Amino acid sequence: MKALARAGMLGVLVALAPPLDLSGQPATGCDRAGDVEFVCGQQAPEDLVVVPGSAWVLASAYSGTGGIYLTSVRNRTSTVAYPTPASRDRLDAATYDSCPGPLDAGGRATFTTHGLYLETGGDSVHTLYAVHHGSRESVEVFEVDARGSRPELTWIGCAVAPEPIGLNSVRALPGGGFVATNFLSRGGNGGGRGRLMAGQNNGELWEWHTGTGWSIVPGSEASGANGLEISDDGRWFYVAAWGSQSFFRLSRGATPPTREEVPLGFRVDNVRWASDGALLAAGQGGAPPMQASIVVKIDPDTLAVREILRRPNTDTFSAGTVAVEIEGNLWVGSFRGDRIAIFPAAP
């Protein structure tokens, strides 16, 4: 989102959490706390994706100067992968036919990133989609070349969102294009924020395709449409509804669409596939002083829910937003602070 909308969304989050620290400065050191490890040096790592092979993790940066961060799983060290002085741009004008071009110097200086999705490619060359708030509201697309000693990112295109969409998450679609969530409209619309907090519909899903651009996904209206995934065959969307604290499955391409929804009881944020075929949904729950980062597993067929992680907020880490599996652990990001938390997965 642009500045006003982003400020509005953070205002919503303030209502549910202790005062936000988006400064990027750690509340404490980066040492292990009990059974929890940390990877510091982040700027609000709201979303995480694992590069195939599990040696590297890419993180968004929802505060500070933004960017996309690259973390070594082995060394637990992080660096900015984009933008850097050596960053390259190579517009794929055939695919991203409406993209006005790469960001200028000002846009790179405040490259706030939100939702991420990594589409696995052949020969260790992948495609990264990143929701961007700043000089434009857009999905920015990168080639991730993981053939060398460390992955390198090259910008290859973008899709600028129509007014007043406020993007949150993105996911590539089978056969081309992508789908994104409209979490909260830009422009500081108090009515939209009120509907969000009341659990009323205030947004929806949008698909984007070469040649035709953006279009609303029928039947996808939601309260704070947030994280999303899609079935391998492309027939089902799985969507987190942050405002209504629920999760729904929506058919794609069917007329009329089929939709099933279940309550979760917490502000569900990002969604990722787990290694056992379940969906990992992470978010924020509980009431002060017992607020916590929560992760559940959801069966994609029955929508049965099983909680696998609930960790109280601390000065060190709070407000979990995404969970990914790496080497038997759960790596959890947050919309604030300077670190990723690594929790041992429950048996």
C-alpha cells in the first residue's frame, strides 16, 4: 500500500498488539531464548519463502528502507538481495506488457515489500513475486538464479494494481499469471478499516494475466483477505481472512463458485503448504496480556484444523505472520522487529 494505506493497516494492527516496533532495532540481543533461535538483521520480515534445496530463505521487509533479504540457513546470516548497487533489471515486456518499467532510484530507496511467492523453475532458476508498497502499489517480479554459490535476483517485470486496491499476498497460477489479495483499500478509508475490524467483507481476490490485466475472482469477497494458496490442479483457492478470523476454500473457474469457510479464532495471516500436504496458517491471537503467535495445520480437503504452535509474545519476538518448514523446524516471520524466529516443530 502507499503511505496512507500502510499507516492505516498498521493502525489496525496496533489495536490488537502492544506498541509496534518497526525501527528494525532489536529489543534484546540475538542469542537463543530457551528453545528458540533467531535470525536477526531483518526489517519486519512479514513473509518468507524457501529457495528449493532449503539452503536459503528469502524474506520481505515491511519496514525501514525495505527490500528483499537473503538468509543462509546454515550460517543464519542475512544480506539484502534486492535492491543493491549491483542489481540488474531486464524487463520481460512480452509477459508483463503493462509494466511501465523498473523502479527509479527513489522507488528503490523505499522498496517496502509484503507478501512473497516463489515459483520453482527448471535448472535452479526460479521466479519470485513480491507485493510492493511505495512509489507504486504493485507486484514486482524477479528471476532468482540459484545456480551459483548464492542466489541472485534480477528484476524482470511488474503489474501495477488498480486504484484503490491495497495488496497483501500473491501466488502464481498454473498456466501463467498470478492471484493477489486486496486486504484493505488504499486512501485511508475509515469505513473500510471499520468493516475489517468488525469482520465484514471489505476486499477480495484479484487475478492478473498477460494481455487482460486484473479481474476480480467471483465469490472471493472477504474480511481482510490475506494469505492464500492454490491446489496443484489450480481448481481451489485457500484463503486467510484476517478480519473475520476465518479460513475459506473457494473453487476457481466454476459457475457458480463453491465456497466453504471455517472459523479459526485468531487473526490468520500467511498460508504455506506443509511437507505432509496440509496447509500451514500463521497469525496473531489471544487477548492482552496473553497475545501469541499461532500456527495451525489445515486439511485442504476437510478443512479440519489442528494447532501446532502457540508462543506468547515477548520483547524478543511477537506478532507471527508466516511459518515455513526447514529441517524439522518452523521459521516464523513477523510484521515488526528485526528477526525471524526458529521454533522446534511439535512432534
